[in-house]
Amino acid sequence: AEDKEPLTSPGVYLGPPDYHLLVEQNSIALSTEEPVAYSRPSIDVLFESAAYSYGSGVIGVLLTGANQDGTRGLQEIKQRGGYVIVQDPNSAESRFMPKHAMKHVLADRVLGLEQIAAELVTRSIEAGAA
């Protein structure tokens, strides 16, 4: 991803190392603000910015990880009507992050890694039909 790059659909954006990746209305933003939960990039920063920009249109997916980053962002997605998927801790390489999220956020789905792609396709089709 590049700063101020327009969002296109379909699209996949990977943030450069040591930058927070933010989603704004119709574009990407990069930031060198302080780390969040010891992380830059921070999943919380990404999820919160997406929730602020797109509200109920956001699907947040939290995968394996070794700290609590992502939980606060998932809470924001849920508060704004978005959909939350958490990787089943039993299928995660590091269980801490998904377990932490599940303690603090009511996930819409908890899925094994191999099931998440199909759920994203299903949710996207349903959203397109709405």
C-alpha cells in the first residue's frame, strides 16, 4: 500500500514495514505514529480506522498472534455494526491473540483457518445481495 492510494474493489493491501495502515473513505493512509500494543503496524489502528470509515460494511478477521493487538479494533467494528471473525485458537500458531479477543468481543464466527476464506466469500455475496 502507498499513502493516499485509492481503494479499489476487489483489492488486497499490504502495509509496508514499520507503518500503521489506515483505511479512510476511498483511500489508504500510512502513519509512523507511535506503536500500539508494542506493534507498528497495529491491527487495532487498521480495524478502528476501517470501522470509522465504513461502519457496518466492515468484516474484521483476527488471526494468530502473541499480544492483545486487534481486540480494541474488533470492539470498534462490532460497535459500528460490522462483522467479526476470530480464528479458532486451536488452529492458531499462537493462541494468545484470538483467545484474548474472544474474552472481550462477541465474535460473529470463530472458525478454523481453513474455513475463514469460505466465510468471507459467503459474507461478501450476502452483502452484495443486500
